[in-house]
Amino acid sequence: MGRRTRRTRLAACAVVAGALLSALVPAAGAAATPAAAPGAVTADDPVPGHEGMPDDGFADAPEGEQDDFAGPDGSTPATGSAEAPSARSSAGTLAVVPGRASDFNLTAGSNLTGMVDQLYKALPTQGLTALMEQANRDSLWNSACGTTGIYGSDLGNHARVCWQSKDDAISTEWIPQAITGVSDAQEDENWGDSDSDPIAVASYDNENPGRSNYASGRDNCVQSSASDACNEKGIRVSFFNKATGKYRHVLLVWPYVNSKDHISFDALHAREGKCTSSVTSSCAAQNGIHAGGMVWYGNYLYVADTANGMRVFDLRRIMDLNPDNDSSVNDPTPDGLVSDVENKKQVGRQSNVWYAYGYRYVMPQVATLKFTTAKNTGTTAGNQCYATGRPKASYISLDRTGTDHMVLGEYCNYNNGGTSHGRVGTYPMTALTAAVEGTQGTNAAADLAYGLPDSGTFGKEALWHKIQGVMRYEGKWYFHRSNGYDNGRLLQATPQTVDGTSQLVGNSKILESSYGPEDLYLEHGRGNGVAPQLWSLSEHAPSKCGVCKRELYSYGMSEVISAFGS
């Protein structure tokens, strides 16, 4: 009721709202289009509640992707503590998969620029520098993070960053996965006139109780009684301001035109299930993407989409739904509507009000890079991988030590079957940028690919699988291997010619890493004078195991190299 009262008050004060816009909307957004009078809005949007975006045409990935506990069919033990059933009782033997760069080729999907331009005109905008100044969540740094029980004994941490303890550090809804930062974005490590040196972390929405495909009248997300956690919110990116120790969440969204021909947005790959009897493809819910890797390069944020390739976002296109920073009052928007940042159950334009699941900032997808190779016909429900066919975009990183390249690789659970421990490939960043900025069908070819090494065992299984992150640095390759709710491992491999074929050969030295190790990011230090740091993060909340914690952390790169003996 209170929302409707504020909306009515604002609609009646059109002149005041128009005057407010010049003060509240950043210059770029205000220049994009003049505000329309609220009375000009004649067609209402879909009601009740959440219409949901149309199918985006993307392949759906298993919900248990990059999960060490997923069984061959994708099922996971209810407690998450027992070992998943395995199709293999031991590591077995597997020849190194030959690298086929052509399997990794990408092409630009449908152009989203026009729809993003419409959003840019409809909503206030905000730059990343100002967003960093408005970071509103407190993190802990270094010794303030407390115990170091999640870390292994082989490497000392140079830096530690901890999430806000009351929610983000213990959330069962949002699971941190990917990390990147200003060192990827800029050679000089400077973003505008800010001294924030941002680090960015992507988290996926994990728990959606009651969501999807429930019969009419049951507790599904379209029911008014459902919790806001029921909705699949997709991916959010948290930008950490290293100068202030604060951070801010931004919701990633997909632009679309709704059934009333209005521009709107929804969470990534997040059509809600509305099946009222049997489940069919037309009414089934879609899984959110996992975002196991992320690279910020120039103005673009590349986010891994396991089954499809990459989603691309533009840091110049961040929308601000609460410019006056007062969440209790709905702000007017340049299109003559209002925005609501207190309602956590709706997203996009609904009944002529803009929502974003309670988030102030949203960043719409501007481009898609899809694999061109057909999928292998083998099952991937239990994270199985194959020697040929389309790879998985499980994790990505940036190599700045030569010509700038993106590195992309697969998470595989060889215990569950398949014919590969995993593959990695590289792309010149010039090719990726050209595809993002080009027309539909513009290709970005990979220029190198390898299969992972076949050497070594880890307990009763293969060492070289369950890889969560990769980094190529000065010609050598570094991998983060997970190990359930226990210490992971940092691995190293070097390209060598074996029997006339170039392949990755693993270093026999293995370094103990953190519990729940994830993506890798290199802070190269060329702009800020800091010695190169290898950053990663842990994903597990304390509820998962006795010593589990969520932290961002860095190792001195020189110490990593020394520990591997090269």
C-alpha cells in the first residue's frame, strides 16, 4: 500500500519530478533523453508480478556444474558431506587430449545494443568511479579476518579480504566464484581519477526454494506468499574499493522487450517456471548461469557462461535505480516512471515501476559470444568432459605477459565418466573485442588449445581434473584444483614437445591451497608499484564445514614460482 501512495504522489507532481531529474540523474544519463511526463504512459505492463523474460535461446547447464560432489547423473548427496557416487573406482589412465583450437572458436550472437540504448534512455546511469565512492558494505582486511584455518601450509598470504559477516560471508543464496580487477582492465591499473583499485567478484544465486515447475496453487515464485529468495536472480558482481575497504553489489541483467512492447530486463537466464500440470520446455524454469570465471578488460566485463560461451557487459552502462540514495522514496526515472529498490521480489519494468530485486545498480548484457562448435553427444549432467566438440566455459582469466590473451578452460569430474580431464584454450583480446563491437556473426578464433596433463593421482582419483581456475604467466600455466570441503591444490604445467606434439606437462610439485579454491586473477603491479600478486577466493560458507570461510586472498607471484622450483 505504501508503494502505491508514493507512486501516486510522484505521478501527481510531474513538474517537481522533472525538476528533480536534472539533479538526480548523472550527466550522461540526463543527456541521453529528456524526461517524459508520467501522464504520457498509457499502456500498463504485465501484471500480476513477474512476467519473466522470453527464452533467450541459450543452452541450459546442469544445476550442479563445478560441484565436486555431483554424481554421474548430476545428483548430489543431500548433506553435501558424503562422496558422490563415482563411475570410476580409481584414477585409471587417459592419454592427453590433443589441443584443437578450432573447437574453442566463438562468434558474436544477436546484437543487444539497441535494447541497452533504450534502457540507457529510460533509466538514470552511474559510472563505476562514482559507484566505488558510494560503496556501502564493510569488508574486513588482513588480520581482521581472523583465523587462517582455510589455508594450506605451502604458501603465505600477502592479502586477505573478508565479506560483510552478517550476510555475504554466510549466505546460502549467493556463492562467490569469479574474480578480476583493474589490473585486467588497464595496463596502468588506473580507472579514471579513482584510487579505489577495484577488485570485482561474481557470485551466482544458488538456492531458490520452491522455484520452478510447481503445480498451480503451490508455493512457487509467482505466488504472493513466496519468499524473495525463491526467485532465480542470476549473477551479481561485487566491486571492492581497496582504498576504503568497502564494496557494492551490482545485479547483471538481460534486456528484452516485454509483451506490452516496453523495454525491460530480467536476471540472467532466469525465466521462472509456470508449469501448472506437466513440465514442458515452454513453461519450465531456466537455471541461472554459474559465472565460474570473469575478466574485466577495458570497458567490458566478460562473464563465463558454461554451456554457451561468454556474456559481455559494459562498465559504461550501469543503471542506477536510486540516485538520491533514499530507498524509502521511489525515484522518478527519465522515461516518466519510478523505481523501487525495496521490493526484493520483482525485477524489470512491472506495472510501470522499475524493480531490480532490491538492488540499486544493474548492468545489462550488451553482447554474447557463443561457441561455434557442436556439443559432444555425451552426457554432461555430472560434469563429464570430452576430447572433442564444444568446450565448457567454466573459468577464464587474462594473460598480460605478452600480447594480451584470454584463457578459457573446463571444469571436469573424470570420476563420473567422459573422455577428457579438461581442455584450455586462448584468444587474442583484439579478436574478442572486435567480436563484441562487431555485427552478429563476427568470429573470434582461438589461437591455441591444450588438453590437461594426464600425470599424477590425488588420493584414489586423477590429479588433473576438478579445475576451478587458470592463469598463464610468463609462459607457464597455473591451475586451481578443488577438493570438496577440504584444502584444494595449486598446480603448474609447462608446454613441452612430446612425441612431436606440443602439450602441457604437469610439474610434479603440488602446492596445498585453500578450502574451496576458485578462479585466479593476477594483479601485475605495473601501475601501482606492487610486486605481482596471484589472487583467488574461497567459496564455502562456514555452514559447509568446520573451518570453511569465504575470503579473497593473494599470494606473492614470485613465491609461487619459487615454490614450484621454476
